[in-house]
Amino acid sequence: MAFVAFVVLGGVLVLRWPRLAWVHVPAAAWGAFIALGGWICPLTPLENRLRVLAGDTPYTTGFLEHYLLPILYPVAMTRNLQIATGLFVVALNGLVYWRVLRDRASRWHTVGRRNAHGR
């Protein structure tokens, strides 16, 4: 759950700690590729294997369908919903990173002008 939350909302943390982008960008890309490609995260089979070893029953859906959709949506995950989820992750993080880059460019521009004028 923490990884999913980090994928979706981690860009907001980058506004505070810009170096976190080095961890968040790959995580967000991974989450988007999984959702947009319709693939199952490799952690899901690992979790199911550990469930079997613990004597529990594995689930047959993906992580999001098993844990989040029953909370967020009363129906099963459709392909369109999966695509929408991936696009939401890309759009949200795209906006956050656009702001981070815009703010950084603005600071560089300001520092460059100060240095050019000898201040």
C-alpha cells in the first residue's frame, strides 16, 4: 500500500524534497507501465506465494483489484478503469514535476542574472 501511495502522491513530496525525484520517477514510471500495460506487478505473485506458505488462500486478481478497489469502487477493475488509473498517475505527477522544473528554472535564471550583474 505504501508503494502505491508513493507512486500516486510521491511527486508532492518532491515539491518539498527535490532529490526524492531520483526515487519517485522510476517508481511512478513502473506504476504507470504496470497499469497502462495491463500487467500484474511482480510483487503480487510473491505475495500470493507467501500467503500459500502461511496457509492462507492466494487471491486471483492484482494487488489494486484485491485491496483498493473494494474500498474505492464497488465493481471489479475494468480495462478502461486501469487505463484511467495509469493516466491519472502520469497526469498528476506530470503537473507536479512541471512545477518543480519551472521553479528550478526560475531560480537558475535569477541566480544567473545576479552573477551576470556582479551582485
